[in-house]
Amino acid sequence: MPKIEREPKLDFTNVLIRPKRSTLSSRSSVNLNRKIIFEHAKQLSECDNCAYSTNNVLDLSCNHVTIDKNESLSGTTIVNTGCDSSIEWPSPSYFSGCHAHTNRTWTGIPIVAANMDTTGTFEVYDVLSKQRMVTAMHKFYTLEDFKEAHAKYNLDPDLFMVSSGISESDFVKLGNILSDVQCNWICIDIANGYIKQFVDFCKRVRLQYPEKIIVAGNVATREMVEELIINGGVDVVKVGIGPGSACTTRIKTGVGVPQLSAIIECSDAAHGAGGRIIADGGITCPGDMAKAFGAGADFVMMGGQFAGHDQNPGEVIEVEGKQYKTFYGMSSQHAMEKHYGKMNNYRASEGRKLKIPYKGDLNHTISDYLGGLRSTCTYIGAESIKDISKCTTFVLVTQQVNQHFVN
Ligand code: 5GP
């Protein structure tokens, strides 16, 4: 017998954020940069324990370094040498300091351009990276494309993701790109993250790349978030089944979870398991983005809102005096035919091709979003993005805005 979950699941349009007393007097006092520590990805960094790099004290109890007696440590105080305190350190030779594998950290504004071929592009990266926002590159870029882009834009390894599907050839291509291009993020992306091969692929990528931040999705429920983090070795789970602006999954399959509830449930699961989430899809305005952070998202990914600008591919089209650009889902017939030459007849198109209003310079849209987010923070007393969820109380509403004068 089919089961019914009785508790209503909510979307962005079902709620507003309740204002709260705040000590923040100005939007400029809000810090949108966030430092995030990842559970699985490891980085080699200077050891904090022995403070070698700051005051030349090397604490051998930190166990992070085996010292070669040929290394010169003149000027270094060595503590905790145990019974080997009579060690003599002949010189000369260079000692590079004590290093340890620690959890990888990332600092930036946790907003990500979707890995769609209209938004996950080097031109979008060029704009977003200036704000320390991330671009998930679409998976059709080749190694040559990355090399050319690196020569042109000097790609920052922290500010873009290399995307991959889950086939053998995807794994090989990922390896080719990462052997030549320095990037700290891998985004493993399939439409239905509930299949077993997906978790297996994530495990394989984790084993191969212990130092990378692995993003994987999409899913929209607690148990799959936990599975990906605990068994798949994933750092960040991408959450969203069906909310996308160019998505028709819910129409074609009847499957999906309203995005606000999906974010609340999945962020709770992820944080309990030591992971993070990206809320992916369904953002239509800066207020939706604030609600996504309020619901517990660590990162927010957007496609449609980052599309339609000068920096996006394609020509401006004019229809009855109005200007548009083309935007389409990556599972749309249009995308399939563009990248694979055809759409297989055993599958239905789960994406739309749309004309969206031409918006000019992407920098203006970004200022609008960041300005909106800062303002949200001042309304609820949040000093940073990290504080938004702690300061958020949602109120259920039947109406979002006054439409009286809107045509
Ligand atoms: P948006 O910000 O435009 O609302 O949503 C972007 C997200 O929609 C993408 O990151 C991706 O997860 C999803 N998406 C992109 N193309 C398609 C598609 O063709 N079908 C479906 N179901 N989802 C898509």
C-alpha cells in the first residue's frame, strides 16, 4: 500500500522570514565571506601544534614529521624529544617546516553558478571569482579548454569545480583534467542520485583524490545525504530534485520534494554526519536565496538567475521589441542534440528550452543578490551568512507580495 507523509512539505513561496531585533546598524557591517571546513578532503598545511613556522619551536610530540638528521635546525628550539634529547643536527641543509594533513578549508561567498553549459563557463567564472564565488564548470569542457582558460584567466583552484558524470570515460576524463589543471573541487553530477553506481563512483573518486572537495548530487532526502557522506566520502551533497527553472522532472515523472523542506531536512542530515549541502535550483530572487541559507544551506547554486547576461553564451534575440537570451535544461532535447547529436528514444526530455529576458551585465545581478542578502542579515540580526540559519524563523504565508499594481 502506498504511504503518505502527512506533514506538509514547503517551497520558498510558502514562507517568509520573520524580522527580529537586530544590533546591526548597516548592511556594510555584514560579512558575506564564509570559512568552511570539510570533513573528508585533506590538505597539507603547516602544523599548528609545534608552531615551527611562527616561533621556531618544533614539538616532536606532534608526530607529523620525521626529521632527517641532515636537516639544519639552527635557531630552532626542540621540545618533547624524549630520550633522544641528545640529537645533534648537522648542517647545512634546508628544513621546510613541520607539515600535517588537516581538513581542507575554503573561504569565499558560498554561492555557485550551476554546471549548465549556459552558466558553468569561464566567462561567468571571470565575474564570479572576483567576489570569491564559485563556478561549477559544465562537463563538456576538455583539458585543452581548461588549459586555454588558465592562460587567460589564471584560474583560482578554490573558485571553480570540474564536473563529471559517472561513466568509466568520465573517470578517465576527470583524471586527465586534474593531472594538468589545479582545482580543489570535483562536482559529480547526475540527475538521479539515488542509484547505487553513483555512491560507488563517489567512493572511487574519494580514494583517488583524498585532497579534493567532492560535491555530489542530486538527491532530496535525509537517507541519501547520509549515505553519500558516510559511505561515499562526499564533502558536500547537492540537494534538489525538480525545482530548477528549466526542469520538467516533476511533470515527466511525478517525482520531487519541495525545495525549502528538502533543504531543511538534508542540511540537518548532512551537518549531523559532518557534511555540507548545496541547495541547487529553484531560486527566483534574492529573497529565495536568503530563505535557502535560512533553511540551513551551506552553499546555494543557481542556473536561471545567472543566465541571460552579456557574459552568457548565445545571441540576444528580439521579439516584439523585447530582448531575450536562450536558456535550456541540461536534460532538454536541445542540450541532448547539441552535445550528443541526438536524444535516445528510451528517455523523455526532462528539461525545457526557454527564452529568458536579457539582463545586461552579470555584475548588476550579482550586486542585487549580495545587496539583498546583506539586507536580510540586518533584518534578522545575522552578522554573517553562517548566522542566517541560526537567526531564521520562517512564518507560513498564503501570499508573498502585493500584486495590485503589477500587470
Ligand atoms: P535554477 O537555478 O535554474 O532554478 O536551477 C538550476 C539547476 O537545475 C541545475 O543546477 C540543475 O541541478 C537543474 N537542472 C538543469 N538542467 C536541468 C534539466 O534539464 N532537468 C532537470 N530536471 N534539472 C535540471
